[in-house]
Amino acid sequence: MTLTHRPTPAATFPNLGDRLATPALNYVAGRWEEASSGATFAVRNPAMPSEVLGRFPESAPADVARAITAAQDAFHTWSRLPAPQRGQVIARAIALLKERAEELAHALSWESGKVLAEARVEVTRGLNAMEYLVAEARRQAGQTIPSELPGTVTYTVRRPLGVVGLITPWNFPFAIPAWKVVPALVTGNTVVMKPAEQTPVCTALIVQAFDEAGLPSGVLNLVNGGPAVGEAIVADPAIKAISFTGSTAVGKLINQRASARLAKVQLELGGKNAAIVLDDADLDLAAREIAMGAWGTTGQRCTATSRVIVMKGVASALLDRLKTHAAALKVGHGLEDGRTMGPLINQEALDKVERYVAIARQEGATVLCGGERLGGELSEGYFYAPTLLTGVKPHHTVANEEIFGPVLSVIEVGSCEEALQVANSVPYGLSSAVFTRDVGRVFGYAEALETGLLHVNCATVLSEVHLPFGGMKDSGFGGREMGPTVIDFFTEWQTMYLRHL
Ligand code: NAD
């Protein structure tokens, strides 16, 4: 295998090469520009960190302020454009992105390390979300409700909020920006976006498509950089709402700061998702879905399965199957043919996984497979073996904290009731699954589980773009993304009392 001498996606796709020409740029008031200081940061390939994809602007608060001013200036005209006309511009951008789906998948794999097959699925999913959400241009309905007064008509309409901030993580670098930007724009808001500093390429390609589609200047602005750029967006009183996806710690901080000035917040946060396997489960099916949920995307999904809660009688049979799935994974560079699991995003993530596995060992868990960084031809990248921990107890650190890596903890329980209690015992509440053939137990699970997403006989990671997505407890706050519910976040209601004389 040759990791170093292969054409990069930038060489294969000229548009991507142009976008990454040094330095890549911010997009403010309809123009591509450097950060005011001229400072840049490098974006690296997680499979081969010596490979720099490009340099991006290290923006300062002054750059954020200019982007927000541009968005304020554009708001009046954009918000008064009839929604179906807004939808036409957005639809043109989506059509361009569809034409470039393969380029996007390569860029996504390159910047995030995700294997190409998963990158293609993410691009398709992001495009599906955009197509579903742009149709809101012709929905956005209010209600007419009968008045108790004679000669009076009462109805409600949705109004845009103003300038909104979108702050996104690195683990879905195309889909998450895609499914935030369309509902924000189609409802008449103007936008300042900040992608994760690890993966800014896909967002730049999305913004480029909107630029080429003829979106008016200032309606969508892109400011690159790290946490300080996010903080500047959150702190600006002109930002009326913030849609954030990322860690629970940062989400809580954003909520504190934004809610102090009554800005709306939508927070999609971390998870510690459980798959419950009962003694009547189809174990082949359960193992297949759990393995995909745990090790797919190298475990770096908010909905990743990180705990298996299994009844003692079937634990050993399930473990045998899970071990077989782990052994079948082909870990490697995401753009190499046939790879099924890529690297972690960076050194910090790799250190975190190593730290948690060491803690698990100290606390008495057993490493049934994996439990180590991968060497040899993979030693330069942030590769870690798919890992299965057994003998984990509900109070262990790895059973409670989000690891965000390819580590699956197996907890054995004696009853269905105990399984439900253990599943709910963590601060998170994003996703869960149960594997059983018993319809009574299915309804018991559905009534008991404190998670925003529920799954029966399918993986915790399953979600569809036209259904509401989000978590309870420490996993989410402020309204669901996707589905019809997302429009509620990006609009507010006005109620009319109209007396006709
Ligand atoms: P992160 O919280 O470190 O960063 C997310 C974004 O916030 C980045 O753009 C970052 O630059 C920015 N940021 C960091 N500090 C900030 C601050 N003080 N103020 C404003 N912005 C700030 O998260 P991450 O490491 O990029 O992503 C991984 C996390 O995201 C995991 O916890 C994962 O579970 C979660 N996640 C949740 C969902 C969901 O839908 N629930 C989806 C994907 C990822």
C-alpha cells in the first residue's frame, strides 16, 4: 500500500484545488477574502498528518463583526423576498452541490478521515436534507384560528429572526452545515457560519455553491477559525439565534452566554448511547447493527453505540459475534479502496481514547479485542484498533463519559428492568436501541427510555432527514433539527387580530 504517492483529491477535482489555493478564504458580503490579520492555520489529513490540505484564515473578532454587519445589511431585502423565490436560489445551489457530490465525498474523506463509502453516504444524506428543507419555501404555513369576537379574523404567521449564527463540529463536515444552512435561509434569516477548524473544506464548497447560485451579497457569510471565532459570534448582540452542534461542555457555555441576552439557542450535543440486548434477541442482527453503530465512522458519531447492555444468558454468544465483526474491519486511509474504518480526527482524540482505555483497565474491565494504537504503515496517522471492553460496570468511567472513538463497553445485567435502569443512568439522552422479539418489552423500552431517538432491532445511528433529530438531558436543548420541527427554531410566531369594519 502506498500512502504518499497517490493523486490527492485536490489534484483530481480542479474546483477543489482552486478552493484550497493558499490560503483558502472567508466569504463576507459576497466576497472571498483573507482574515484581516492575514493569519492562517493548516488543515491536515488525519490519516497522514504530514499532508496539509490547505491553509485557512485565522479570523479575528473584527472579521466576525464585519460578517455580522454584512448579514444585518442584507436582512431587510432577503427577509422580504417571497419565500418561494428564496427557495429558487437555494435550490440552484443544491443542484450545483449534487453535480459535485463525488468531489464533496472525496474532500470530506480527505479532511475528516472518514472512509469514502461513509463519506458518500454523508453527502447523499446532506443533499437529501437540503432538498427536504428547501421545500419549506412553499410550506412555512401559519394557522387561521376562529376568533371569539364578531367581525374579527385571527391568524398566525412565521417571521424570520434576523442574523443567525451556525457553529458546527468536524465529525459531519458536510451534512451538519448543509442541514443547518437551508432552514436558516429559507425562512428569511441571514447567516454567519463557522465550521470546525479541523474540517473547513466542505463548508467552503457549500458556500461556493450558494455564491455561484446567485445568493445576494451578505445573506450568507463564512468566517473560519477556532473557538475564539465561535465566541465572537455568540457574544455579538446582533446574533438573534445560534444553532450549535458539538460537545456538551461548549454547548452549555454557549447557552449561558446567549440566553443572558435572550438569544435563541439550539444545541445538538454529546451522547453515551446504549444498545440493550434482551435474551430473546436475534443475536446475528444485534451484533451486526451494534458493530456498525460502535465502529462505523471510527465511533466518532454523537449517536454512536458506546454501551451494550446485555442479559447474562446471551452475553457470551453476543461477544463472539461482536469480536468477529471487529476482526473483519479493514482499518486504513479513508481514500484507499476497501477500507472500512478510518483514523481518529487528531492527536488529542487519539490521546483521549488511549486515556479512557487505560482507565477502563485500572477500574477492572477486560480488553477483549483492540485496546491499542495501530502501528506499521498506519503509524503516522491517528489510527486506533476497534476495541471491545468486557466486565464493565455501570459505575465505571467508560460507562458514563463520552469517549468519541471506536470503543464499545459491554455491561451484563440480570433482567430487562435492570437493563432499562442502567441505560438511563447516564447524563446523556441522545439515542438508544433495544433488540428483542417481544412487543411488550418494546413498549416497556419506549416508555422508559430517556432518549430523543429510539430504535427497535436497528442501530442507534439510524436517522432520516425528514424526521426530527435531537436528544434529551445533556444531549440536546432548544428544539429538534431536521424534520418539520426545525422551522420552529428559525422562526418566531406573530399573531394577528384583524377586525373588519
Ligand atoms: P466542540 O464543542 O469542541 O466544537 C464544536 C464547534 O464549536 C467547533 O466549530 C468549535 O470551534 C466551536 N467552539 C469551540 N469552543 C467554542 C466556544 N467557547 N464558543 C463558541 N464556539 C466554540 O465539539 P467537536 O469536538 O467539534 O465535536 C464533537 C462533539 O460534537 C461530540 O461531543 C459529539 O457528540 C458532538 N456532536 C453532536 C451531534 C448531535 O447532533 N447531537 C452531532 C455531531 C457531533
